[in-house]
Amino acid sequence: RRDMIRKSHPESKIYEFINGFEACAFLEAKSLVSFESEQWVVISDFYMPIKKGDEVMKMCEKIGINKKCIVSSASDLDLDVTIFKKNKDNELLKDWISQL
């Protein structure tokens, strides 16, 4: 999926992080400088080391990023419900992610 996103959006800057802590620190630092939150899209895995994807989503909310999606390959029903609740107001982004 990462390669598909890069291929379909070559003009976009794409940042990757190996854990939720790094992602949150980066987002917080970016929000301190000339930051236009409406231009950002954040896609996070739920199961990440150190901080999970729900912490990344909380950081997005804190700094005003509305286009966000939490995904996982897990088939746990509770996780499916959590993902739905976190994405219920962002149907267009969910549709876009599901097509990848």
C-alpha cells in the first residue's frame, strides 16, 4: 500500500515512522511552525510499538488534522469497532483507503 500511495501521489511528501512515539513527536514539532493542518492526511497502523495508532489519532485531533485514518490487518471485532468509531466522520478517506 505504501508504494501504491507513493505511485499515485508522486507530488506529495510522505513521511514514515517505525513507531507511534516518533510519529507523535514529528506531528507535534510540525504543528509548532507554519503548519497548515488541512493539507495533511495521516494514515496510521493501530498496532505500532511504543505508542499505538490511537495515540497518533489523538495527536492529530490535538493539532487539527481532520483527514486521518487508522488501519490494521487485525480481524479482531473490537478493533473493527474502534476503527469505525474513529473514522465515522471521514467516509471519503475510508473509501480511498479501501481502494488501495
